[in-house]
Amino acid sequence: MSDKKYDDALFKIDPIDPSDWKKKPAVFSKGKLKIGGHPVMEDWEDAYMKELARIASGNSGVVLELGFGLGLSANYIQQQSIDKHIIIEANKDVFVKLEEFAKNAPHKVEPILGLWEEVLPSIPDESVDGILDSRKFSSNT
């Protein structure tokens, strides 16, 4: 008899090719976001996102955020004294939520759809004052 408490299948998550990340369905439920079965963000991360937003916005000016997720850190960045908030989001479903967020944000939001690796070269060097990168997914892992 095994003393395993959990089924190994619960911990197996298929890897996602970064190009597939764009089109995988995003599932939002009860303060959680999953894409392709991968946990992306949960509302218990709120305090951590608040602190990351405070640090990234510390110089005011333009803040670049990689990934929107549930919008936790984006909401906190918008509470800071900033001029502009650029958010790069790869997933099409999450991007729809980002566009809704941008319409009502107190500071200018520039939503950009794409993988950060594709988009970053279009952002001029030394044009941002802070960067927030809380992504768990990377094509380099």
C-alpha cells in the first residue's frame, strides 16, 4: 500500500510552446487564472504584486509590465504617480481583459499584444523608468 497523498497525474502539466501561449484559452475562476492548464496567477499573490508595483513605479514616469494576468499589479501601478503604463500580454483572452482595464485606468495604458521577446525590440532603449516582470512562464525555461 502506498502512502502517497496525491495522485501523480495532478502534478503533470504539459509544456506549452511560447507561440501556442497566445491562442490557448484562458480560464478565469474564483480569483485564479490558468492558461493551458498552467496556473498563471491567483489572488493570494495580491500583497506580493502590490510590493512589486510599488518598486517598479518608484521612479514615476513610464512603467513597463510584462504580463497582465488578473491585473493585480496593474491596479497597484495605476495607484502610483506615473505618466504611462505599457503592458505586454501574450494571451489573446487575457489581452481582452487588459483592453477593458485600459479604458478605465486613471493613467494612460498602452496595451501591446505579443510575446515579450517579440515586442521588446520595438520599445526604445532607456524609454521606461521601471519594469515589472512577475511572469512564471518563460520560453527560456
